[in-house]
Amino acid sequence: MDLGIFIPIGNNGWMMSKNAPQYMPSFELNRTTAERAEEAGFDFLLSMVKLRGFGGETEFWDHNLESFNLMAGLAAVTNDIQLFASVALPTLHPAMVARMASTIDDISDGRFGINIVSGWNQSEYAQMGVWPGDWYYEKRYDYATEYVTIMKELWATGVSDFSGEYFQLDDCRLSPPPRDGSVPLVCAGQSDRGMEFCANYGDYQFIIGTGDLDVVRNDAGRLMAAAEESGRDVGVYVLFQITMGETDDEAEALLTRPSHERRPVEHQQHLVGEASVATAEAHRTRREVGRDRRSRIDRRERPPVFVGDGEADLVVEGCRRKEAEDGFHRENHSVAEGALDVEPLHDHPAGARHARELHARG
């Protein structure tokens, strides 16, 4: 089982609450998080890509660092932990991302990978004039297929003359290549089409974790079926959020508070509304899809992981104990998503304050 962390590349990490510590992202904050994670025995770090926040009283994710630059910096100050940066496909040409990946792969001595974000939140791209159009909702995995094909071709051969519907290259060159001739790719699409894409081109697939592990196993099974069809070996990263307290009882009490006390309503409604447009059911209205998604959120069972002590090494120990209890297969890589218990960074130049927040994937 692999355990990893979504590092706090955006303000306030992953806590959409006025009750959580409010802080800005900074390199020092993420460096401290990375060092603590590596010391505690986590296997990888991933930084998301977020180009426009959701506002509200907490200005949730209105302030973000850039994923590839951040991971390049962390590559130089870590030794063993795997690093994943995220790319929003409509924003960067695949040949440039392939070269960026090769560079960070060199800095990290072969510890770099890419999280493929096909791009669904129109407002993030429209603000820069790079939103392809509403056709993109239905065709984004076709676009992603060409995108990843170009990167893999450049890494493997150093040259590409790819000619497709969305990209045309003419003797495009890349050198040096990544150390192993490629870098691992992570995908996150939950639809059958998204999992089919990962089975054909990715190395790991995110699965949404719930308290019902039968649901998790069913979703993982859909990926495994697609991977069997493609003849490729693809791992599963299951997403759980770790709630930490001084004791198990305190952690569970925090988790079982009414949702409106943990997450401002306007943030949740905005997230639901934006995400609904990304579904393949483009003919349905945003309101219909959003209503269905809210219903699924309301029915979602709580994550099954509770960690009493907030120390990072005990988070790792608790997750691995949970793996043994629930019988996850070894090939199903588990992830942790959250924030480490780091001392407040009041004295750092950026004035960032670090929350006791940790994201764990299972």
C-alpha cells in the first residue's frame, strides 16, 4: 500500500471552513510538509492545479501556487518521496509539459510524475481565453488521448510528427528524456470513459473513498476490468480525508458535526454546480446534474479512517493498520490526503499559518 498527501498548494489546504486555521500557501509551508511526510514514511506528494478559487468568506482556493514550479522546488529538497505535479490540459502544450516533466525528473533523480487534469471547470479557463468550448465536455478524453500520446512519444523517441484532430507536430524534438524513458501518470475520471482512458494511458487512477468499502471495491473493479481489457497494469489510489484529534473520540466528534458547521454552504453549492457541468451527460441541465450530485453527497458515508494522535508517523501507522483490517489488496495503492501537524509558520516570510490538516488516500 502506498500512502500519499495532497500538499497545501492553495490557501487553507482542503478545509472549507471558517473554523479552521486560515493561512496562505508558501514554499516554506510546503517544504515543511514535504520534509515531515518523508520523515514519517509517506510514499508520495501531489500538488493540485487550481487557477480560480471559489470565493466566500474564507476566499477558498483564491490563492494558489503553480504546481510544476512548486514540485521542482520540492524535488531539490527531498530525497526519496515520489512527487506528482498536476497539469490542466487546456492551458499548456503537451510538448512543453513533456519537457517540464523531463526537467523535474532530472532534479528529483527519477521521482517525478504527472496528474492529468482533463479540465472541467470552465471559469478557470475562460478567464484566460483558453476554454475550448462546450464541445470539450464530451470530447475531453479524446483530447487527453492525443495529449498523452504526444508526451509518451517524445519521452520514448525524442521526436514527434504527431498529426491528430487537436494537435499537429512537425519534427518536434525533446532531449534529454526522463531517466526511465517516461514518468508515471495519474488520472481521476470517475466515469467509465475516464477509467477507460486511465486503463489505456495512465499508471494510477483515483477512486473516491467512502465508508462503504464495497462501493470502493466496486469502483476499483471497474478500473481493473478496463485494465484487463487494455492489457496494462494500473494501480488504484483511493481518496480518504483524515480527521485528526488528540484521541479517537475527539476525531470522531469533529467528523460527525453537522456538515454546515464544517463547510460553508456557498462553497459546497459552487463546487457542486461547477463539477456538474463536467459530466458526460452534457444534454442535462446544470441544475439537474447538480441536484443528483448533492443527493450523492448527502448519502455518502463518512470515511472509515480515524486517527487519534495528530503526529504524522501515527497517521501512517493508522492507515496501514486500517489496510490490514479491511483487507485491501496489495495492488490497490492507498493514498492519504491532508495536512501534517506542523508548527505554525508565523515567522516565515510569507506569514503562512499551517493548519493541523492532513489528506490521506486509501
